[in-house]
Amino acid sequence: MEQKFAGFWNRILRVDLTSRTTQVVELDPLLYRYYMGGRNLALHFLLKEVAPDTKPLSPQNKLILMTSVVTGAPISGQARHTAAAISPLTGGLADSQCGGWWGAELKFATWDGIIIEGKADKLVYLWIEDEHVQILPADDLHGRLTHEVMEILRNRHGAKARTLQCGIAGENLVRYANITADCRNFHGRGGLGAVMGSKNLRAVAVRGTHRRLKIADPEKLNQIATWFSRSVKIHPAVSLHHELGTSKGIVPVSVAGMLPTYNFQDGSFEGAEKIGGETMKRELNGSTETCYACAVSCKRSVEGEKGAFKVTRNYGGPEYESIGLLGSNLGVDDIYAVAACNERCNALGLDTISTGLTLSWAVECFERGLISEADTGGLRLKWNDPHTYLDLIDAIASRRGFGDLLAEGSWAAASKIGRGSEKYSMTSKGQEFANHEPRGKWGVALGYAVSPTGADHLQAAHDPWFTNPGDPSAEFNWVDLTDLNPTGILEPVPAEDLSAAKVRLFIYLQYIWGVHDVLDWCIFTAVPEFRAISLNQLAEVVGAVTGWKTSLFEVLKAGERGVTMARAFNVRRGFSADDDRLPDRMFEPLRGGTLKGHCIDRQQFERGKQLYYAMMGWDERGVPGEAKLEELGVGWVWQLLAERSAAGRQ
Amino acid sequence: MWIKVKLYGTLRRLASPQTPGIWQGEIPEGWTIRDLLAHLGAGRYEACAAMINGAACPLETEIPADAEVVVVPPVGGGLC
């Protein structure tokens, strides 16, 4: 098949599992330029095709899998893809980007994305081999661990098949079930695995042979890729990322006082060094793995055994988020135990972040006497008890006993239990916080609150990096804001601050992060404090691949478009400014650690939120305005909001 | 006087090659953590937080003899 357009096929696969039929969707090619891919293309279909009152686990919800115009191009950073749907955890948007090889493989099979709708009458999987698509029975995959499923599918369809699947947790509709790509990369958040499970769809396996995608200016792309490869090798931050992966952040964040510890009671963990990246490298046999065509190669894959804790390389290894939330957050100071809990979550298809914080909610509530053995089925919960946590992870995935309550997530579980336990659920919009203490970085607090997907650390870069002006003449930026200078951000802002300057900084960073979600581009390459390529070069990559005469301005606008479309999606679902809130604990002093006594100023937070809405062109309830939507070129979204508003009045 | 310094993030590049992440050596009495970092060649804004013998302290703190110093760069999370 000939690829007509550089950067995309203009072929999106629609699969109706109810009727077991497939269809090819073509778009006006101009929409690819407006949206560029990923989150934006997914939102286009979700907004146009999913009724606002759709139940997340009903056949009417749609699971959208999407790539971008740069996915599959021969340059580091492009190897991600998007999954989106209505979230069964928050009731709003679930939108998640996942690395690995699956996205590029889908593109090599001549597809830009997949719209999955309806519900199969029995468990099935999709097998996509170039243009050919089959819906096949999955009886033999039911109830199996994710690695077993991957092996079965590769034995059946060839070792080069790439797999995307929900786990047992997804089959059992756990509200924070994840989707995994080849058991190493994850659409972790928002319960997208449960959406997949609700459709009786266990996996999507794909193999493509069109491996040389059409690139408009291969010479230019090669020039940037060559510069990039050199940069990756000599940039100190990136080379360290290659050596230790994200696990390197545990000790520094603890020293700085922002490592979630004991369910966000403390910000430093006495056992941080025992679970940090240096210890993991020393104690567990490991190596680095990579995503498709990436020179950074930052995935630490580990194995080892100590007592009951056995860790294999079947699921890669624990990243920063998982180490913190299954480690310090639960008081666990043994890297083997942390890695074993991480592996168990991945084998069953559970988001390690929500799992860790749902467990820590239960432990703190037990310690405070808010829940008892009558609730837990006889279990006595305590900190630093990984054997019990492993049992509970199994119980959650199979919805057995106390695990059935925990499978709802900490907010829903607290709402059901009551007794004041809601206070200890560290969530926003019902989704658990990530491994970042917002009381030391208030931009993250704003991000947790206003994120369309519930608490999410990937709304924007984090505040501490932008507290100094940096040296614009340096070959590489260390950790400063010189890379933001081309956007007009010229002056540093304190980390614990939500002034107008901070809100402006947050918004620009949110656009930049939004661009990454739109282009399915990895944040470990181009984000300001870490960049191996600059933001301007990222725009040049888009131009070289597609042939568009584009600019940083146009690319950032695509990022902004996604942020506001996501907001509109949630407004249609009934969300308002009241949902952009944080737990009371964030306004109370940290109990311990380097930042002991620090807390967020509630007045500043509320004022910052209103400033954010106003700067975004939204009203005081956080509803995007008609003029802003028109300015973003998506005026049709305003019509949807107006219809919703009219329906509400009736 | 003799001290031991644990360096994290990009600061690791300042460590002794034989001891990854660790610098050990003699410094004059009266040096602060900032003096030490300048001596090791750290960028002006490269350090963010520090501890001496397990207790958090400002970078302007004077280093006592036989201290174990920990220094970290501005942190975000897995990126730092």
C-alpha cells in the first residue's frame, strides 16, 4: 500500500466488537495538521461520537488508540502512542501515553489509530497484520498473567508481533486497571484496562511490514537525529538517565523533602537510599532497554531473588513512580520487596500508582482506627509489610474479599466506608496522586487539581527547575529556565508560589507538555529541564516528517488545543471548578522531612486557580469560552457545550 | 579536614572516578557547602538541597570535620 501523506496514512481502523465488523475511517487531511495526533485526535472522536452521559464501562464508551504524525519516524522520542476513553476511575477523561514499540508497529501496519466500540459477547483479541484485521476468540487468554498472554500471542503470530493488553485486573473491571504494551510499558492511569475488559477485549496484537514510512525531508530529519544522538551521549542528565533510568530520582527527591512517605504524611524517607536507583543497580542484576529507535535507552530491566521476593525480567523493572508509591509511601525500605510488588501489579494489570496509594490509604485508616479487621477480612494492616501488600494486590486484581473494596480506588472506597476516611484519600477527581509531594512545588499542586484526568504529575514540568535564571551561553542547560526563553518566560519563580507569574509559567509548561501528549513524544528528550533537543528543534522534526512549514508557535497551539478540548470533554461530563480541588492534607503542614511544616496557602491556591481559568480563556467555573474555542480552531466544541447547557436547563 | 560527599543527579559527574557518586577529600576549615561545590566545579545554580550527617541544611552551612555531606540538584522526580 502506498502512503499518500508524509507523516500519516489517513487510515483509522474502526472496530465494532458487538457486530464484529471493521471499517476504515478517513479524515479531512487538514485535521491531521490541526490535531497532529495522539490526545487531540482521540478527543476529536470522543467529543463527536460519545454521548456525554455514557457510562464508562458500558458498550457505548469508546477506547481510542492513536499515534501521531511523527510516530515511527527514525528519531529518538517518537515511540509513544495514546489511549483514551471515559475513565471508570474519575468519570471524566482518561488519556494516557505509553512508550515501547507498539505505536510504531501500528503505523508500520498502515494504521494511524483504532477506534474500539461496542462489546464482544465473549472474550476476544484483535490480530492486525498490515491491512488485514481479525477478531479472534481469546478463551485461552482468560485469567492469564500478562506475560503468559504475550508469549501465547507471539507463539501464535510470530515473535515480532507487538502486543497491547489489559490484565486479569482489566477483565475484572478494577477501576485502575492498566493496559500494557509488551509487558514493559503502560497506559497506567485512569483505568483504561477496565474499559478494555468491559468490552471483552483482552489484547490487540499487531505486526506491520511497511517499515519505511514516508518522510517529507529525510535529509533534514537525519540532520536533527544525528545532532540528537550526539547530544544524548554527552549531555550529563541524559547519560545519567541512560545509566539509572527514572529510579535515580528517589534519593534526591527525598533529600529535597518531596518524596511521598507514609501516605503523604512525610516528605523524606529514612530508607530512601535502600530503594534508590543506585541501590537497585547494585543489588539487582539489570540492563537498560529501549523503546523503538531511541538513543536515550532509559528502561532499567532487573532480576533477582531474596527470600519470598522474586523478580524476573518479564516485566522490565520498577520506575520512579512505582518505587516511591510501593516503597516510601508504604514505608517499605527493601528494593527486592518493592520490585516484587511492582512485578505483581504488572503481571495482573494494575496501575502501580493507584495501587500504592489505595493500599497506603487503607494502612493509615487502619492505624487511625477508621477501619478494622471487620472491614479487612481479618487482616491487620501496618506500614512496611510487603508480604501483606502482595496478598492484597492479588485480592484487588481478582476482586476478592477486602480487595473488592480496594479495587474501586481509595476515593470510592473511602466514600463507601465513610467514618472520616475520605480525608486520607490522596486523590483529585477520584484519581490518586503520583509520586510527587505538591507542598514543595505548588505548580504541581495546581496541576493535580486542574488536570482533566485527575491527579497527574505530567501536566507540566515541575517548579524547582525554574527557580534560577540559568546561563543562556552554556552548551547544555542544567536545570534552569533558559530553554523556556523562546516562549517568553525570562524570570525565575519560587517553587512554593502561585502568583500570576507562576500561573503563567505553569500554563506555558502545560502547553509544552500538551505538545508531547499530542505528538506522542517522550518527555525524556525535549522537555525544558532535560532537553536533548530544543523545543524549536521539536517543531523542525514535525516539519521534516510532514513537509509542513510549521513553527514552535503552531506546535504549541496544538498543545493548547488539546488542554482546552480535554477541559470541554469534562465539562460535558458535568465537571466544574468544584472538582479542581485537593485533599485538606495539602493545606496542612508536612509532618516530617526536609520540608517539615511546609503547606500550600489555600488563598493563593484558590486565587491561582481562578487566574489559571482566566488566562486559559475559560470562565470562573472553568468552562472554555466560545471565543477561545474559535481562536483554537475548534468552534464546533462550543456547540457541544451549548447543547449540553441547554439540555441541563430543561 | 576530611569529609565525604554524596552527589546525586548531574552532580554525580563531580565524583571521584573510582567511587561513583562519592567525593572524598580534604577541605579547609570554614568552608560552606557552596564553597565546596564551587571547588568541585558545579554550576552556579546546580545544587538545590543538602544534608550534613543526615540533617537537612542550607547550602550556606559551614561543613564540620568528618562530615558526610549529601547534595542534590533541583528535583522533579524521575527526570532529575
